[in-house]
Amino acid sequence: MPSAERVLSHSELVYAPGERALAADLFRAIGCRVLDPRTDECPLELGPAAEPYLVIFVDPKATDLFDNVLYASEVPAEQWAFEQALRAAMERGELRRTFDVFAESFRRFPQGLTHLGIGVTEPQLERAVKTIAETPELAKRVEVAGPYRPGEPGAVDPRVIQAFLRTDIVSSGLLCAGQQVELQVRLDRPRSA
């Protein structure tokens, strides 16, 4: 049983200007509940300082606004300016080859790249992958690797099924570098669908 004194509180993500709804759609597609203080009735009084943030509940039944959540807000202007300069340098050919090799590594071994991991059931994993594939805007911006099942090529542990998502819709770092999210089914710990 986890200690109530030490939990993973949250991770802060950013999205590009104008992509708030797309960021919310991405997390809804993978089974999270998204609270948008700008448009949704909030279960607790958040106050105006919370308005910029989407609150993403990893467990869609949860109501705790502080633990086991992700927050997403529009990328700060300073980061966006840096990212635009970096993207321009990449488009001119500078850094392009190095970035392409980095991006290709996702297809070869996504488990080895930095990522967020979300525990799900097998039906939830399958629904998420299907929803992404069937949603045109997400299908264009989210690459899926896997699922990797025990005993199959690419599987790294007999206790899990993994699927990895790579996107530039949200990031806990630079949007232009992309964000990876692992959807992981623990086979040694049954969960309800």
C-alpha cells in the first residue's frame, strides 16, 4: 500500500498556442478525465489563478486536484519564442539530421526514451489506440508504437503490455522535441475495466 506521505503529485505539461482543445482531446482519448476551469464546473473552488490549466485526472473517477494528476497550460511566450527559433534552425537543415535520428529511435525502442507512464487495463489500452487512429487530428499528430505483448518482439517484461504514444501536442519539456506517453497494462495486478 502506498504511503500517504509520499505520492507522485503531478506533472506540468504545455501545449502550443491555440491547441488547448486538442490537448484535452488527446487525454480524453487515452481515458483520462479533463477538467477545464474555463468551461467546466469545478468540484472545488479553484480561483482565477487556476484558469490557465487543464486538470487531467489520470484516474477518471478521481476528484483530488493535487495528486495523481497532470496539468497542461499554454506554453509560456519565452519558451515558445525559443522553440520557434529552434524549429526554424531545424527547417534550414541545422539539427535536422540529428533530430531525425532521435525521432526514429522512437520506432526502434520507445521504452528507452523519456516518457510518462499511465497504468491502464487492456481494454482501455485498446480503446485509446483505436480512438487515436480514428480521430483525424490526433492520428496526424500522435504516433503509436506497440502494443508490445510478452513474448513478442519489442516486449521488455513478461508482466506488462505496453503501447507508446509520441506527440508534439503536449510536452513536459520542449514541444518540438515531442512527448512520449506509455500506456501500460500490468498483467500481475488485475484491474477492473
